[in-house]
Amino acid sequence: MTEATNAEARKQRPGSPAGKALHARAEPGTLVDAEIDELPAPQPTRVGSRRQLAYLGLCLVLIGLNLRTVFSSFSAVLPEASSQAALPGWAVVVLTTVPVTLLGVFAPLAPVLARRFGAERVLLGAMAVLTSGLLLRPVELPAAGHLPALLAGTAACGAAIALCNVLLPGLVKRDFPHRLGLMGGLYTTAICASAALGAGFTYPAYTATGEWTLALWFWALPAAVVLLLFLPVAVRQRPVRHTAVRDGVNVWRSAVAWQVTLFMVLQAMMSFSVFAWLAPILRERGVDGGTAGLMVSASIVLQMLGSLFAPALAARFRDQRAINTAVALMTGTGFALCIFGPLDLVWAWAGLLGLGQGSLTAVALTMIMLRTRDGHTAAHLSGMMQGVGYGLGSAGTLMVGQLHQATGSFAAAGFLFLAVGLLAAVFGYRAGRDRFVG
């Protein structure tokens, strides 16, 4: 019995191929506990019954369902907002870039706040800030117009989403250890669905009301509902003061960690550019606003399909060089074809982009688990990837906006993302080698 147990343990070591696959299935790359270095160890959320646990799970999924509408909703009515609010060109670039940049800037602050106030209360505060930011965005100030509120509201949303991005996966992992596959799938699907809903329903809301401000205000409603639903859960938690204890290797000195992080940077450049610019790209090509929103929404739905199957496929191989390279090239090519390809096939190009982007994002996150030996190192690598990945990844939306301003068209952006896709393939190939951080 002892020999059999030892043999099974050797098979399941993270370093073995079978162990890596098991490790990836047991701990999806998106579910990294950012608070793993704390003493005493953070405990699961206090609930009194199975019904309350199910209620908590519903709240966490609904929070995920609000984390991407801010990106895709504004782009769906960008031409209307720009013309009716008389936004200068630089403001459009800033409004599409700042929220992504803030995902990286505020990510390191999330564990610090959680140690002081508790993850649940920080999430509650983040949802309050997100709701406030969504309410503030369309406000028109006397003598100042829409721009100040748009900038402040968008920045608030970006900061709030950064905190949720970091803390939510750890809560899902701690509170549902026996339903990790189900809850992890629901949580990640909700995030993708959030972007699809923002892209698909904002323009119809604009056509129904005739006001782009009302179309944007609509997205404050679901955020406010989730805030009220989560309020009783968060306030009954008693915060426990924690001490941060650094464990695991120094990822900032690891070549493997930098290769994985740069892979993440390049995928983020393409991913958030889809949210910010795909609808305006399609509308500039002659697609009407409602159809453009549906195309972006359909592309994001296909991202869910890619994100569902790509991690399991990646974990089956000894290394991930082939799949990383393939999905990176697929994404860059799909983006370029949405700009250059025949308009009659634009639904196909949007679908290719969606499948590629969903797979690319998923395998980039899966690298966190496949390239690390323990949860502490995985948490540090995740923090590095989010801070650097989103911080530098926002350069994608910035460059698209700047190129459009300079040339008057999105053609240059097509060449940009062919280059970004190629670079992502290079770093994905290097990150996919069978090696570990440290």
C-alpha cells in the first residue's frame, strides 16, 4: 500500500508531465490566490448554511458579470459620444487606454487592502466604486461638458476592476474547493459574458433612447444590484489582521517569468484593443452600429469557447510551444483581417479573432500554473503578469488610437497587430518550453 501511494504521489508531482496536467486541471490558471503569502492564512468566507454558500457563489459570479462592460460599452457608442460630446482626439485615446493601465497600477494594492480590511469588504468597496464610476461617466458638468466626468468615472471603474481581478479568484478558490471546476468555469464565463453584453446591448439601448448617456448609464444598474446583494455577505465578515510573509522564488529575476509576462503583455495588447476598437473599426468599414455591436459580441462569445478548451488542451502536452504559437498567430491574423479582409466575410474574420483571442488569453493565464512548482510562486508570477501585463498591455489601445489620429484610418493598426501577433508567437514559443520559474 505504501509503495502504491508513493508511486501515485510521484506521478502527481507538479514536475512530472502527468502531474502538470493534473495540477492545471485542479487549479485553473485564472484561480490564483493573491493572499497565499499571508499569516494567518485567510479563511473561507463565513456562511451559515448551504443556501448561504450558494448565495455567495451567485454574488461572486455576478461580480464577474460586471467586470468588462466598462470597456466594451463605451466603444459601442464611441462615434456618437465623440461627436455629441465634442471630445478631442486625445481624450478618446485616453478614455480607451486609462482603464486598462489602471488594471496594472492598482493590482498590487489589492492584497495590501485585503490584509487590512478583508477580501470581502474590499470587494464590496470596489463594487461601490465601480457603480459610482459608471454613474459618473455620462454626467455633463456646467461649463465643462462631459469630458471631466468621463475621465474621472472611467478611471474609477478601472481601479475598481483591478481590485476585483486580483481578489475574486482567491475567494472562488477558498470558498468552493470541492466545486472548483464548476465555479471557476462560471466565474471566467461571466467575465467574458460581461464584455459580450456590453458590446451587444449598448448600441440598441442608444437607438431605443436616442441618448448615448442613457445607454452608458444603463450599466450602472446591474453593478448597483450586485452591490446590494453582496452587502450583507461582506458586512458580517470580521476582518482579521494578517502579516505578509514572502515565500517562493523571486520571479522578477527569472527569465522564464519574464517570457511568460511578455507573452501576457502582447496578448493584453490585442485583447483590450478588441474591446476598445473593434466596433469602431467595423463601423468605419461601413457596418452599421447595431450589427457591429453584434459582431463584437459574437466574437467575444467565441472567446468563451476558446477559453473553455484551450487550457485543457495545453495541459495535455509536455510543452505548450505549438499551441501558444498557433493561437497568437491566429489572433493577430484575425484582427488584421477584420481591417483588411473582404467585408463579405467579416463575420468569419470576427469569429477567427474571437476563437484565437479566447484561446490566447486562456493559455497565457494557464502558463502561471504550468511554469511554477508551488502556489506561492504562482501568486507572485500572477501579480507580476497583471502589473506588467495590463500596465504595458494598455499600449495596444493607445497605439491604435494614435495611429488612427495620425493617418485617419485603421489600416496602420492592421499592420501593428500582425506584428504584435508575431511577437506574441515568439514569446509564446519561449514561454511554452517545459521549464519552471526559479
